[in-house]
Amino acid sequence: MVHASDPLQVLWLCGPAGVGKTTVGWELFTRLTASGLPAGYVDIDHLGIFLPGPPEDPELHRMKTRNLAAVLANFHEGGARCVVVSGVVDPEQGVYADELPGIALTVCRLRADREELARRFIGRGMQTHRVQETLDEADVMDVSGFGDVCIDTTGSDVTEVVQQVAERIGDWTGPGRCVAEPRAGGSSAPLPPSRPSSPGPALSSPEPRIPAAGARVLWLCGPTGVGKSTIGWPVYQRVRSSARTAYVELDQLAFLCPAPPDDLANHRLKARNLAALWHAYSDAGAEVLIANGPVEDGATVKTYTAVLPDADVTVCRLHASRTVLTERITSRGRGGSWPAPGDPLKGRPTAELLRIADEAAATAGALERAALGHLRIDTDDRTVEESAAAITAAWQTRHYSDRR
């Protein structure tokens, strides 16, 4: 039986790009929650979208791990008993476990042969020089040999890799579980029961801190399918050319199931994790944060602004008509969007997508009537870049008018 005082059990899937970390991690998380186990999922790449990194941590591996520690603490407080983490790590050092005190950590490194990785990269449209850089990084990881377990994904689909994880690691989700250490010839031997990754106090949420005065936050919101993520990224790219800017996808900060009955959208958890990330970015010199995520009403907005008390927060509501929302939602259902972990629309039946589109249109209408937000941008007749330009211009106009 698992108790709230037990160390949080964490399985970190790492490895070079193209080995299937996110796909396998999401599948593991889905299976855990389907079995009724309170579990969470984190894509580490979403905990460090802030460049350039500081000289002592140019690739942000330590910052991401520190941010992960804060997110894990909030997940544990929210009821999680285990968390699946996926994402890149330092190719030579592996996971900085010293930044994760008080958790029981199992590191599973995924790999694939160079030819297989090259095929996957080319299929993604990766540029030739980036393919070579990533293959070189994969070679470094193979030589360094870090991780409790290494699983080869060459020629395997996600179901087969998940099965290998189950066979090689066993039940990692509770106290006393054992992981398997591979031996020559493919046999394995149990390792001792898990212990916290490093000595120190139990996992706990960080104390809230106040961001630097004058910091600005632009929050893009709106109904499902309006284009928050698609438009948010080019907004970030535009703003970071003139200010040190961080970027956060709020939905990526709260993959915890089950959610509290009184907060099914996990807004409170998202807000706590948003605050933790923003404090880290602010400490590293960030002047601006671009965030995106759904909102139902003014009370939801206050949940987030309350954790950013000294920041100048601008809420920008994106709008689209019923016809456009329906087109975008059905397109996402067919895979016509960026491959976000846990996209709730991908692969859904057409009838269900049409129902979701109706709900999105109703939400858009309700937000219109409430006139929610400081800015409103209609995305119907604009390209993604045109919408990003309109948002940036409107935000800058508001900022300068407020300073007069």
C-alpha cells in the first residue's frame, strides 16, 4: 500500500531525439491512470523554453531539472504516487539526480541504431546538419552508458517498447520495487529496493517568491481549436528578439490524473507550476513570459494572476467563428497540428470532434459576452504569422499606453 509520506516514484525516459521518449512516456502514463493509480506525466522539454541559457548551463539541463523538482513536489502534493518523465538530458552526465532530492528515481535510457535514427529524422524533415549533430549526440550517450536500464527501440513500435520497459524495470510505482540491471547475454538481476535519489529533506513545494519588478506576462487564451499553441510560438519568437523571454504551455504543466473533483481542469496545479517556472526564469534574467492555456471565466484568470503578484499580466483572448473552429478541430483530429503530448483531439471519431467543436463555439460565445481579457484578436481571416503580428502589436501598444 502506498502512503502520502512515501517518496514519489519517478521513471525518467531519456535518450537522443527520435528514440520515442515522449510517445512511450505518454503510453506508460495512460496505462497507469487507466489502472486507477494516481499518476503524473511531465515532458522535461516544456520546463526550459528560455534561451539563451546562462553560461554555466547553456543547454538548461540543470534549470530544467530544478524546475522538474518543483513540478514533482506539486504533483505529489496533488496526490500523485508516481510520475513518468520524458525528455533530453546531458548527453555525457545523464540526469542531474542531485537536483531531485527526496524522490525514488529510475532512469531508463532509450536508444536506436544510427540508420534507424537517421530515417526517423529525415521523415520529420530535419535539416541535414541537424541530423548529423543529433546522431553525434546519440553516439556520446551510447559511450557514456548512463541509466539504470537501456532499451533499444530499433525496429520496435511503441507497444513493443512499453512491453520491454515492463519486463526490464518491473513494478517501479511503489516502495520496495526493484529495477533490473542488464547483464551480458540478456539476463537480468534485481537491484536493491529504490531509495531517494539523493539525501535531503522530503520533496516539498518551493516557497513562493516575487518576480522582478517590471516583468511582463502575455497570456494567450481562448476556446479549444482557436490556435493558442500554434500562434503562441511565433509570438514568442517575435518577442524574444528584443527581450529575454520564456515560454510556457499551461496544459503541459498539469498531466495529473485523477484531477480534483472541484478543479477538473487542474487550474490550481497549473498555476502553482507556472509560478515555479516563472520564478526560475525570472531569477535567470527573463523579462517577459509568453504563456498560453484555456480559461473559462474571470475567476480562472484570478487563479493565475494571484501567483504572479508583481508581474504586469496581459490576457489576450483569441477568437474564431464556429466554422473556423470546426475546421481546425477536425484537422487536429486527423493529426494536422504540432505533436503535443496528450493532444485530446488526435484520433477522435468525427462525430466526437464535431461535438467538441460545438462546445468550443459555445465557449467562444460565452467569452465574447463576458468580454474577457485585456485584448481580443480575431483569428478567422488571418494566417498564423498575421495573428502573431497583430497580437504583438496590440500588446506593445497597450504596454506603452499604460506607461504614459
